[in-house]
Amino acid sequence: MTVKKIGTHNGTFHCDEALACFLLRQLPEYKDAEVVRTRDPAQLAQCDIVVDVGGEFDPKRHRYDHHQRSFAETFHSLRPEKPWMTKLSSAGLVYLHFGRQLLAQLTQLKEGDKQLEVLYDKLYENFVEEVDAIDNGISQYDGEARYSISTNLSARVSYLNPCWNSKNQDTEEGFKKAMKMVGEEFLGKLEYYMSAWLPARAVVEEAVKERHQVDPSGEVLLFPKSGCPWKEHLFALEKELKIETPIKFVLYPDQNGQWRVQCVPAGLNTFENRLSLPEEWRGIRDEALSELSGIQGSIFVHAGGFIGGNKTQEGALEMARRTLQAAAQAPANGSS
């Protein structure tokens, strides 16, 4: 039986082709493939698939280079239903074309399964896209950076190359280490998303669908357990489910069996809330807060107005309801 060959360039290696080769070798077709590191066109022509070298992008012939001047492809340009506009490296090209098959192999989910598609998107956005961007020299922010980051995966791969003044300039052993390192990180991310991130999404989706049973407004979610990471999932599900009235509060028990009411932020990276707890409650505690709010069992409201506590689920819900009522009567109170 002829051994498959994966071609990539020799010499100094980078994160993108190390990841591309690792991903390919997770597929049954390339499981035992030999990685041929060369720039010799004759040798590359004998390879079953070529990544990051050769000056060609031709999926039908399994040629996945991105260095040619004519190449400007992004995930969005090749898959218009996807939003990402970062120029693809060999890692992104391999992931785009083989990612679903790869994840089906690693997770036992079937291609076409909604959960597999969610994982496919998440691993590109939170793992592969970074590799694409760094390899193509795309800045994360406009303007001059205030500090440098030298501990990302691409940087750690680069450190496995021989030093410029090392007597031994052989890169083969370093490339094997690089493939192993990027592979472990990719599989670690996948394991986290499968075992923790997807289950959290299911919890949030259930809470979103049941929200009108918590309060007729549909603006309050209830989580039966604490600790579930909900913010990212909530924003995604609101878009996916086309929820017109934004959700304002989440309720959940704390570790002491008491209840919290937490404001939904305006976005993932802001301290501004869609609706903050009333200003007059902030910084007040216990009996003083119960008397002021008229809600028995009140424990606290943070000075920032983004979270409060009550001894019971009903009390925490009432804190959310009173805030919604006050905002409806005086919309200006909705600012944080």
C-alpha cells in the first residue's frame, strides 16, 4: 500500500503549516502520511497534498498555498455564509476544506449535526483565525501596539527553529515538535468546547426558551445552577433565535444557596449594562436594602449596579421585576 505524502516547505517553519500538517494527519486518509519538507517542484508534484508552498491554490488538486500574489482568499470569500474576513494561511485553508470532516472524526458527531457546525465555527474563530492573521502579518488593532505579546502559539512555534547562530541548522526535529505542540493545543481546545462550552450553550438555550415561564416579559433568565458561562452564548442565541426584546437579567443560586440577580451587559467587552439595578439601591445592604426596596430578604446591590443578591429565588426575581417596572415608567433610568 502506497504511503500518502503531505508536502510543505523545508527550512524555517511556522505555526500555520505545522497546524495544517497536524490537522491533515488526524484524518483517516492521511493518518500515516509522510510529511515531505522540500521546495523542489519535482518532489512536491509527487505529493498527494501540498500546503504552504508551491505557489498554487487549487482544492481539486489538493494544493493549498497562500503566498502567491494573486491569493486574497478569506473564509468569507470562499464560504459567503461565514463572516470572517481574515486572509487565510495554510492552516485556515486546510481547516476550511477539511475541518468538518476532521471534527466529525475527533468527536463522533455527524457532519451536518448542528453541534458540529457550532464547533467548526468556534474553533476557527478562537484558534485557527489567530494563526492565519499572524502568519499573514495582520495587526489585531489599528495603530501602534502599546505592548508586545510573545507567548502566543505562533511565537512559541518560531522559538523551536534553530537560533540564527546555531551550528546545527537542521529544522526537521523542531518541526516535529511544533506539530506535536500545536496539535496538543488544538485538541485541548476541542476537548474544552466539547466537554464544557457546548453543555453551557445547551443550558443557556434551555433558559432562553423557558424565559417567559420565569417572567411574562421574557427579559429574565433563570439558571438552576451557578457557574455556567452564559454571556457569549446568550448574545449568540439572541441573534440565532431572532429575539426582538433583549434579555436584561439572569438569576442563579450562589454557593451558599442564596440567589443573585445579574444584569446582562451591553456587549461582551463592556461594563455598560442593558439595564442596571436602581441607583438608589446601590451600595445598600441587608435590612436597610429590604426596607428601601420593599423586597424582603434583600442582601446587597453592588455599587456598580450590575449585580444584587437576595435570600430567595423569588426575592431575586422581584428585584429584576421592580427594575424593569421602574425603567418602563422612566426610560432614562435604564442607563448604567
